[in-house]
Amino acid sequence: MLLEDSIEIKTTPERIFEFLAHLEDNYRAWHSDHVECRRIKGEEAQEGSVLYIEEYLHGQLHKMTFRMKNVEPTQFEYDVLFPHAIISPNGSFRIYPKGESCIFTASITFRLGALSKFLFKDRVQAIRIHMKEEGENLKQLLETGAGKS
């Protein structure tokens, strides 16, 4: 099963890329449920880098680790590492230029296909809401110039 959320942002692809490339600096401003983001291996925005994050989902603190892969000017793909990879193995952030704007799309996959909706109902719904809020917050940060790069 794939969860996706897209939003149009009046900014350049480079600005979105820079925001994501400096996620350690921007993470807490991006969403009020974000607690911590730190790189534990590699360099910023580099394939193979590993990020540790903490965030609240459905009222519970989740501690997760991600390995960056396929980092390009219009995409960040990542693998979710164990133990969360058992439920959700990977995700991505993609940037699609559209005139003077961009479409920012966040996605995350779940194992077990549609069965995930039933087995992990609360978590899937919380992630769906969180992704939408992240998109809206990113739009506000970048359109007002508040996001660091």
C-alpha cells in the first residue's frame, strides 16, 4: 500500500531541495510533532547518510532511523531501517516543477498492501494526517521565507 500527499508550493525546486537537505536545522520548524532529527552517518543530502528522528504520531513518540538513497535535485528517497521497516520499508519526497511553482509529493509504502489499513489502522491514519500537515507547513515556511537553507 502506498500513502501519498501532494501540495503545490510557490517556490523553486532548489528551495525545496535545500530545505530537505538541511533537515537537521529545519525539522522542528516543519511540524509541531517533530522532536529531533540528527545525522548519525554520512553527509547532508548524500546517498547512504543515516538520519535518526523522533516524532509524535497518534499521540505516541516514535523513534525511527532512515537511510537516504537516490538523492537528486528533484527527489529524496529513503529506506526505513529496522524495526519500523517491518511495517513500512521506504518512502520519498519528490519535487515536480510547474511553472513558477512546484508540486511537492511525499510518499511512504506499507507492507501487506491494503491489509495494512486494517492491521495498522490508527498508524496509517495518523501518518496520512501528518503527511498532509507537513505539506501545508512546508508550503507556509517556503512561501513566507521562514525555512532555513
